[in-house]
Amino acid sequence: MSAGMNGGGPGRSGQRPGRYGDAGRQQGSRVQGGSGAAGKSTDRGTRPAASSRAVALDVLVRVEQEGAYSNLLLNSSLQKSGLSREDSGLATELVYGTLSRLITLDYVLEDFVSKGIAKLTPWVRNLLRLSLYQIMYLDRIPPHAAVNEAVNIAKKRGHQGISGMVNGVLRSVLRAGELPVLKKGLSETERISILHSHPLWMVERWAAEYGTQTAEAMCAANNEPPAVSVRVNTTMISRHKLLEEMQAAGLNAAASRLSPYGIVVKGAGNLALTSWYSDGYLSVQDESSMLVAEAVAPEPGMRVLDCCAAPGGKSAHMGELMKDDGYIYANDLHAHKAKLISDQAARLGLDCITTGSADALELAGKLPAESFDRILLDAPCSGLGVIRRKPDLKWRKQPEDVDSIAGLQAELLQSVSRLLKPGGVLVYSTCTTEQAENRAIVSAFLKRNPDFVPVSFSSPVWERTKDTALAAGDGIQLLPQHFGSDGFYIARLQRLL
């Protein structure tokens, strides 16, 4: 990522508590708890633990300098840190929040750092960023505490001159009042980029595809807290029963309004550490992602192909919908990822899933033609629908990434379509908002293949989402602001008899 990105965001009037869940102790026999990255930053008096900031600072520096993935690096750093659950929550908030608001923070800091932030040592630059993030966005941390902790870290890592500079910059920020102060003459897309901390090219692309107002709503939604949702394994327990158990255990849990198989949980920490998970009663999955298997609509006894299946959430959901009766061939390019699918199936008690490892482009040559009742192509994509969960995606992706992967998507769809039986249904899905990867792919495929017809809007998924989702050509486009879930595209295509 560039240290000198232009950007901005709301000042303290837009404050909110931590975005990654409640770090409070969980109750109930099924909640095993444990520390992790799902805790909430809380006000532990006037002096939150400096070690949380030190861990966050180290992660931010390595993400910038080494190109490390923030989620993987943060998880490993927290495991080694020995931080309490509460302090782990603060470190998590600082890492993801700072990355999410990077353009905003740099835009503000440029007015207070005389030589420019690009010339600062990386750890000093990131210390100022994470400290400014607290001042601008975390109302549960007193501003003077954020400044004091930053100065203490600067003294330990640098010298008196650096700590004095850090102190001077941050105290000048406090005296400035409402931030950011937007410069005159900005275009609408520049304003959105600065205010909501998204690369200008991304804002311009979304404005062209969806309109400026929708583009701004997408950017704003990407900076909101990601929901924690789970999919109920209905072969073992009903949603109603699991919901009752969660609520009896003291969790703030509610039925998903998007998926009939989902539960949204607030303040539960990492649900993969609970016995509900280990016993196979649930899987952690975004609500939008749960719609895909429902769109495939596999029935007991069917033969189903999942072309790009790892880590196996959608394959498992299809197995649950089939009541573990039938055959699912779950394929992934990499053998170690195919094992993740097998592990998921075993945990959930599903015997109908068989895994394989091959290039999805070669499946048509390895498997009998017209041999599957249902096919799911959850295609490799730019992933721009999941920015809320992975904020560093904003800085890793470039326009050419979207354009380059579209060719592969079209080739995959054409190839695997030969494996579908007449009368069968093929679902094409992505976790992106880019129409070059979604509507354009499906539209071109239908023009080349007159024996396929779109049937997206006969699905219960469409009936449930039509008041909010977009009818994107021949498919359904969910944007991150629609349901507070990931951006997803789903198209159902039926092969004529």
C-alpha cells in the first residue's frame, strides 16, 4: 500500500464503539470462549493497555512493508502476544479500523506533518495513523489516552525527538476540532474517496456502474462493522432450536432476515471456538453466501458438482439441503484446500460429499458429459464484495485485476456447462460487485449458448431479496448496503430439454 494515499473520513461526530464484537465473558455451557480477534475495544478506564497498540502497530507496519495479509498476520500475532481477550479486541479494532480508514487518516495527517507522511519512518507513520483512528472514530477511548499511549510507544521505539513530534502532531489534531476539512474544488467521486476512504478508481468505477449515490452507499457500508452470522446444520438441529440454545446461553442472537438457515450473533466472539461448532451444529458463513446453495436448490438423490469448492461452506450447505442423500463432487485446484472440504464434511456429519483436486477448466475432460443435475460455479473473482471483512483488499486490487480475471470466469463457465444434464440448473456466483465479472459474463454466455435460459427470478432467493437487491441482467446483485452482508452475484441458468 502507498504511504501517501489521498483520503479522508468523518470526525468525532461519526464515532462509534469497536466494530469487531463484544469482548465480554460469554455464558452458558456451550460457549467455550477463548481469546481471539473478535473482541470489542472497551474503555478500560483512561489508559487502555499499551501492549494492544504495540501489537497493532507491528501488524500495520508489516502489512505495509511486507505485503502481509492482515487477517493471517493479526491472528498469529495475537496467539503469540498473550493479550487478554479484551486487549486482543482492541488490537483487532486498531488494525482493521486503521486499514479501513487509511485514505482518510493520511489525508488528515498531511495537514499536520510538516515534511509529509510519506517521508516518515514506517513505524512512526503507522503509529500516527492508529492513534488518529482512535481520536476520530473510537468514542470509548479518551483522546488524551490515545495521545499518551502513542507518546509512550514512540519513546520506547525511537528517541525524544520522535516522541515530541508524535505528541505535537496529535495534540494539534485535537485542537483542530472536526475533521477532515475537505479542500475546495473536489469532484463528487474525489469527495467520496476522501470521506469514505476508498481508492478513487474504485469509486469512479462504481459510480459509472451504479450511479454516484449508490457508489457512496457502497463505500459507507464497507466501513461498517461486519456481522457475525452462522448457518445452521439442519440435518442435526432446527434453526429455532439452536436459536433458543444461543439465547439461553446469554448470546445476542437473532434469525437472519436474508437466509432461512442463518442466525446473526452480536458480541459472541469467535463462534468456531464453541461446542456448537465442534459438534457440527453450525458453520460460520456470511448471510449472502448462504443464498448460493439455496439458489442451486439441490434435492435428495441428485448428482451435484461444486467446481471451485474450497473451503467447503457451499458444498456442505448443499449436502445439508439434500439431507445427506445424493452425491456431491466438490473440486478444488489445490489438494490441501480439498482436504479442508473433507474436514468440513466430516465435522458436519455429511457422507454425500466426495472431494477432488483438479483445475476446474479440465473437469469437462475428466468427468462424463451431461452427468450432473446441478452445477455450482462459485468463480474466482476480485472479491470486492467482501471489503468490509478484508479492508486491505482496497489497497491490493487494481482495475486491471478485475479485467484480467473476467476472461478466466468466462472460460470456466463455458467449460463446466457441458457437464450439466438437460433440464438441470447451473448457478454462477461471485463475491464481487463488478459487472464485468458478473452480468457481462452471464450475458455473453447466454448469447453463445441458446440451449441455456436464465431462471434467477423464479427462485425463492429473488422473492426474498427483490425489494432491495438489484436485478443485474439475468442475475441477482447484492450490494454491501442492502442487508449489511457481503456483496454477491448469483445467476441461475437452466439447460433446456
